[in-house]
Amino acid sequence: MKNISSNVTDELQAQTGVKVERCYQCGKCSAGCVLAEDMDYPPNYIIHLLQTGTKENLDTVLKSKSIWLCLNCENCVGRCPMEIDIPKVMDFMRERSLKENKQSKAAKDIIAFHRSFLDCIKFTGHLYEIGLIVGFKARTMHLWQDVKLAPKMFAKGKLKLFPEMVKDSHNIKNIFSKTKK
Amino acid sequence: MSKIGVFICHCGENISATVDCQRVAEELSKVDGVAYSIDYKYMCSDPGQTLIKQAIKEHNLTGVVIGSCSPRMHELTFRKTCAEAGLNPYMCEIANLREHCSWVHEKGEATTEKAISLVKMLVEKVKKDHPLTSIQVPITKKALVIGGGIAGIQASLDIANCGHQVILIEKDPSIGGHMSQLSETFPTLDCSQCILTPRMVEVAQHPNITLYTYAELDSVEGSIGNFHVTIRLKAKSVDPKKCTGCGTCSSKCPQKKIPSEFNAGLGTRTAIYVPFPQAVPNKPVIDKEHCNYYQKGKCQLCKKVCPTDAIEFDKPDELLKEDVGAIVVTTGFNVLKTDFFPEYGYGKYKDVITGLQFERLASASGPTLGEIRRPSDGQIPKKIVFVACAGSRDPAKGIPYCSKICCMYTAKHAMLYQHKVHDGESYVFYMDVRAGGKNYEEFVRRAIEEDGVKYVRGRVARVYEKDGKLIVKGADTLLGGAPVEIEADMVVLATAGVSNNGAEQLAQKMHISYDSYKFFAEAHPKLRPVETNTAGIFLAGACQAPKDIPDTVSGASGAAVKVAGLFSQSMLVREPLIAVVNRCAPPLFSTCVGCFMCETACPYHAIEHEEIKNRNGDVIKTVAKVNPGLCQGCGTCVAFCRSKSIDIQGYTNEEMYAEVVSLLNN
Amino acid sequence: MEGTSREYNESVLALGNALDIEFEEIKDWNCCGATAAHSVNKELSLSLPARVLALAERQNFSEIVVPCAACYNRLTTTQYELAQDEEKKKRISEIIEMPYDGSVRILNVLQMLQKYAVDSIAQKVTNPFKHSVACYYGCLLVRPHKILQFDRVEDPQSMDTLMSAIGANTLDWAFKTECCGGGLSVSRTDIVSKLSGNLLKDAKDRGAEAIIVACPMCHSNLDMRRPEINKYLGEDIEIPVLYITQAIGLALGLEPEKLGIKRHFVNVNLI
């Protein structure tokens, strides 16, 4: 059934302050977005899907590749005449997409990277490259990716074998558990 | 013995929804001095007014109190009604039961009680009122028009053709304004200068118009019908009576590289210059800031070569004092320059230009004689990108409004380009096409359908230069927001229309209102578009908001009619609600002691000195006297006067105390 | 800072030493969460930086320098957001189990140099950096402008000014603030190749002999990922990428070893 409305725009406004009604679809965001060519829906299209207010279009956004490709480089909002904070909208949609398990399959690697990154922080408090890569490979099964890179990095002294642990690891773990979604 | 009539209006439901009007009328009928008290649904309507007139006649009323909307709405209406019934209009007072009572309170006992108190208050005032007669003030039947663009030219001609004297002042060396900079005008593609210059000449030759160029308003005092203006005639350094306009001086002037304002910075001019060949008057002025003589004390070549010895250095500015009855402000607008836009290069790319600069390129009298050429290398561009809405409709840049004329002139520019460069490609990046005037839509369609201009719906994110080309990164929202990249030879930005330089200072000098964008404010946006809130000062043209030529000319003629209307009366009738210094019998003559604190206080310079003389002509005492033509009835003098010798007619101390006492006794 | 961007750390410390700037490390600091945190968990993305700021407050730092552009951006954005909303501030303070005030001043490396060293740098130059350089700011140093209030959004000049002060010829080029591909280095190396490739090509076309950066992510993408970029562009570009601190360090006569120059993947062969 089409045209069932969702009230995500109210929630979006409450949590991020973004009012999608303000967008008049000028396209300046998409014009300046470096990732737009690779996205399935460029930024202004994403905002328009949300403007329609239907559940079906909201789903399209949650299932899109666009939200995972956006790098929050802020080029769009820096030029937007209506100062619409698209990166915040993207963050909100990303979190929501994971919560409703609607994330795009094409974004599997990107999400795996984020998850591995956060795991490193959870256990060590810092970015531990080896742990990150191992976790990433385990999640994605890209076992041979960047294999040639590691020895070179190690030779240049850029790869630490052992992580530097935060002393108050308990504090870090608590932060993670308290913000768990 | 007072016989006051009380009329309580329901104002439809505006008052009666929260105030019990019937009860108010009943309570008031019991008040001492009230001879007649009723309520009615619409007092200001025809039957309502008839009711009042009948009551005045039948009951021989000596005063009337109307409980209604704000006096700002209908005080005039009701006073006229009373006058028609033979009652002095200033014996009619309004109790504001709407804005001061029903609109701001909930329905209930307290609200009705307040309404009763308000009406009772005004009844007590009326008991102290005196009949007053309007003041007649002579009108100076001469108008001042500030700004010599098409609006000022039109207004001046219209007023002058009605037989009145006009002084037209223009701050640039020539009249003509932005219209003289245009190449062709939409939607007719008329040559702009061809239709403008005849009017400019007409202004110069009209017997009723005195034209001062290179002149600005220095100060203005007085009020409607009686303004006293001081005009600063900036020193031109050239005697117009001797100068024949031969042009020898500018051809010899060594300072040749000054960016020309008329060519929007694209061409150059000399320090002694005539802004453009069709200038009116066609006499040069010396730009002191760039002249070798004024800056360094050297040169004077122009003086040496002038065949009629017309050059006069070191003359001071002249201050000219004039009395006028009305002022029309037609100071026009400006457009943003390219350095306003960070994403389009901060103004550093020579081939990114504004719409106005494109006009100069397209114009036959421009720096490239009408050929579209790149400012950087003089080549003819093969691909031009026009960016609409550059700065307009952009709250992030502080300009949320639409500049109205850009969609039309962008279509025009693209068409002119295609006409001049047949194998050229033009692209217009737009958001909406606003073509609401007569023949406007057809004009834009012509650009798209006949001249092959490509319209892309989307805005341009940025422009940068690479290898002599301008890379334009835009988007096509009709294709889902797909990025569009064009390698252009030239980019024309349709920059936003903004208020003119010095607009704020001028508005403050004249005491007229302006908005946050420094555009001058009209008295009412819909019903009074050519008047300001300051009586006697009128507006027309783009100084109010960006405007096209048809609307500007309409407005100018409208303002002219207001001026002619004002001048068609023999005397200006003013309300007598002004200050008066008391007079009494000799030997006192007046309680005024002549301290003139009131004169210091008066913002309108309305207090004069009056010498009271005896029969021999010796001065007995000098007291204050109010000039009825200037006094605005603000009451500051009344507050200052320590001997209580000055009072406002219609709002005397006695009347005001009566109101306060009534309120306290309730 | 001990791993992939080790040389940035080394050069910042070495340069600080040469300019008489003393650094003290915040004890027990944690990773700010970078892109990963704000992409999947808003509260986490505010908590991790808040912890760092709270630690700084507790350790009596009134001012901190954050060399990494991403961390600088996250810390400043967090500080701004929590300053706007008392409720959020309280909640985050509870999560990190530390009092949070939001009073620490946050500087990036360029601001630090501008504040503490801009006058002395020009005087201490012994080895003018006589090369044409393209200063690459990346996306996170200057945006969002409303929050960071640093330099100008399009065509920023702070790095260029510093480089000019040490004798470099700073080029005007088109990709000063366009994103390099950031955090997609591992998960979508193809996109990084394209984005970083485009900017590298423009720098080369304009005659750049080196690219100067102030962000370890940008450095890593332009340097470590050079083979992939070259493959995408179909040509071998050998322009080296230097951190601003390394470039200034070289101009001040510091030893390349101390600045970590040897750790780069693309050899720094400037004459």
C-alpha cells in the first residue's frame, strides 16, 4: 500500500534539529558531493524522499547505499542555502537502518569496518590497526586484502604489534554498554 | 451642561465576543452628563453612522464617545460623521475597546468592567474638551526628486508636466542610473539607451525641472508642504557654463586606468571624465580621489588644454538651500559583486562576472563595443554558463528574498549571446523560472525553444579555474540530482539585488523607515506602495525592492500623482492637535517666562520667539510661540515647561487629568 | 599516533621542541571514535570525545592541541553540541562517569602554530622550502564553519600562509577542501582511489612538487594508497605528501629522521 505516512520527520527534527520542509530541492548539495556519482540516490533525492513523508520512501532511504557512502565531509551543508544539516540526517538514518536491520547489502564492508573499529576501541580504548584489520577480515572474509601492505607498514615502523591499552578500561567498557542500542 | 452621546460598537464579534456591549451601554447611560447611550453591531457602517448623526440632532448632543476599535482605524471616520451632523469633530473621542480590551482579554466580568471604565474615562475627557478648528498651512508647490534613474526621471517629468516646479538631484555625474548601463531590455529587446536618452534630454530641457548632478541631499527639515532641504553640490572642478563638452580634457588626462563605474569595473576611465557618451549633462567632472592634481599637486594638463578655460580647481562644495512641499525618493539599488561568493572564487576569476557586467559586454557602447569577449584574454567564449539565484533565495548568505528580475535578464543574456555567437553554447542553471509579467513567459520560452539555450534545473555548487577554462560543478535535479560538470569559457552570475550604498544614512536623514535589508519601507505594502510613513515623502522604484522597468515607471507615475494631488490643494489642512502657548490679558500676556526650554526640547524646531510690544514699539516680554505648520503634537515641550504655559490642544493637561481621576474613582 | 600516523606524532613533537613549545600528553586518553562512532551510534560518538575533554579538564589543561583533523573536528563538534543542550550534557556526563564542563579550548595544529609560533618561524628558517606546494586541508579542518570558526570555507589560507613563511611557492588549486575518501580506505579502497586520485592529478597538473597535509587520514590515503591511486589514474605520480609539521621542520633545519620522513611510502626526494 502506498502513501502510508511515517512520522520520522518529526523525530528527525526533534533529535537533529533538521526540518526537511526547508529544502527547496536546489541540488547544490548533490552538485558538490564528491560521492554523488557512486550513490544510488544523491543527497537532495534522499531529502526529497523524506519530504514525501511516506513509510515506503523512508524504507528506500534506510535501505540505500547512499547513507553508507556519505563521509560527513560537510561540503553539502556548507553550501546549502537553507543550512540543512545533511550529514546529521545521514547519521540518523544510518543508526535507524541498523536498528531496523534494513542496511544495504552493498554496504556490508563499510559497516563491518565501522564495527571492527569500534570493537578495537571497546577493548583497548585506542585504534589498534592489527586488531582492526583482523576483525574486518573476519567479518568480511576478504582474507587477502591489503596483505602486501602489512609488511611494508611494519618495516616503516607504522604497525604496532601490541595495542596500547587505556588504563581505565572499565570506564571505556561502561561507556559502550551504556550507549548500546 | 454636557449632553454626551455614548455609542458602543460590537465590531461584528471582535468586541462583543468578550465584552458585554449591551451592559456597557446600559451602565454608561447612568453616568452623569450622558444623555444617550446605545450599542450597535457595526458603528462605522452607513446605518451605524446614520444612527450617530440622528442622535446628535435629536438629543442636541454636545459631545460623543464611541467605544470601538483603535482610533488609528476610524477616529477620522467618526469625526467626519459628527462634523456632518453639525457637531465640532474634536468633541468626538474614541475609547479603544478592541485592541486595548476585547482582543487582549478573555471573556468575562472583568473584561466588561474594564470596557466600562475605559468609556467612562473618555466621557470625563469629553466634558473638558473644547471645539477646535483645523489649521491651514500654505504648501510650497515645488517637489524634490532624489535620484536620477528611470524612476526619478519619470516622476520628475510627470510632476513637471502638471505644471509644478521640480528639483532633480543625482549623485553621479550623469542621470540615467542602471537603465543606462543595460544593453537591451526585456521583454521587447528594446535598446535601453535608445528609449532612455530621449527622456533624459527631456528632463534637461524641461522648463519646470532644475537638474543638479553630482549633488546629494545634505539635510532635510520641516514637514509635509514645508520642507527645508539643503543640497550639497559637490565640486565638479569644471564650470558647466563655460564647458562645451568637447572632450579634449579627458583625451589628455594621464590617469587612464581608473576602473569605470559605468562599465561595472570592466573598462577604464580617466580622472576627468564623462561617464558615458550619452551622459546628461554631457560635461565632465574631476574625480578628486584619482586626480594627479588633487592627490599630488601636479599635472593640471586639462586646464592647459581646455579651449574655453572651463577647469576650476579647488572650488569648495556648494550648499544650496531650497524650500519644497514634497520629496520623492528614487535612489535605486545595487547588485552584489562576484567577491561575495566563496564557492565561485571570491571574485578572483576574471571570467566569472555579474549580470550587470555582462550587460556592459553586450552593450554597443561598452568596453568591447558589444562583442561578448572574455575579460581575461579577450577571446570570444564558446560556452557560457549562466548561474541564476546567485545569492538570492539564500538564507545562509543573509538574502532570503527573490531578486525578481534575474530570471528574465538571464534569459535575455543567453538570447543575446546566442544571437551574437551563433555557434556558442549556453547553459542556464536555475531553480524556478519566474516570468510573471506581460509577455514575460513567452520571452523565456523563446530563449529555450528558438535560441537553443539549455536550461538545467539545479544550483551550482562551485566554480574553479583550470587551464584557462572554468569548471562548473552543478546538478540536474530533474534527473534525480545527477551531478553535471561543464567546462565553460565564461560564467555569468545573476547576483542578488541589494540596497544602494548610503541607503541607511539617507533614510535616517529623512526620517523614513527601512527594513533589515536597507530597502525603504512603504506605508502599507499593498494599499500604499508609493508613500512612506513620513507624510510628504514618497517612494518609487528599486529603492523599495528589486523591480523591473514597467513596475518602476508605474510606481514613479504613482508617486508623481500623489505629489500633484498634494499640490492641487490651495492649503494643507492639518489637525489642530498641536501645542499652544497660553495667552492672557495684560499685564501678564502669558504665564510663559521666556526660558525657551521648550525650544531646546522640540525635535521639529517648531518653537519660535514672539516679542510682545507696547504701543510705542518697546518690547515688554519675549515669549514662546508654536509654529502651527511644523508642530507634530509630540508633547515633549509640555513635559519640559516648568510654568505649565504650553499645552496640547485636544490633549490638554486638564483633559488628561480628568481621564486619570475617572479611572482612579472607578 | 604510534601506528599509522607515527611520523605525524614525531614531527609535531620535534617541531614543538625546535619552537620552544612544550607538549604534555593527556593521561589515559582514548580514541575519539572518528567516523565509525557517529555513523552508527550517536551517543557513543558524543561520549568518547567527551571523555577526552573531561580528562583534560580534570588534569587542569585549559587548552589542548589536536593534531589529527578528524579528532579535532569530533572534539570541537561534541563540545559545541553539548554546550547547546544541558540535558544532553548531563546525560553524557553520566555515561562517561566524569564531570564535564566544556571549558577546554581546542586547537588544531595550524591554529597552534598560528598562535605560538608564527612570528618565530620566519626568523628560524635556515633551509627555505623552495618548492611549489599544494596545501591540502581536507574536509574536516574547516567545516562545519559555524562550529569550528577556523579560516575560510572555500580556498582557506592558513596552511598556505605558514608555507609561504618558510619560503614555499603555494599553488592555487581546485581541491583544497574536497574529501580524500577518509574512512573508506579499507572498506571501499576503490572510492578512495578515485577521490584521492582526482585531487592528486589536479595538484600535479598545477605543477606541485609536494602536497602538504594536516590530517593523518588524508596522508594515509594519499601516501599509503598511492599504488591504487596510480592504477586508477593510469599513470605513476610520485609527488610526495608531507605533514605541515614535517615541512616546517625541514625548513628549520631539523633532521629528516627526527621528522619521520623515512616512514612515508612515497619517497620524499625533494632536492
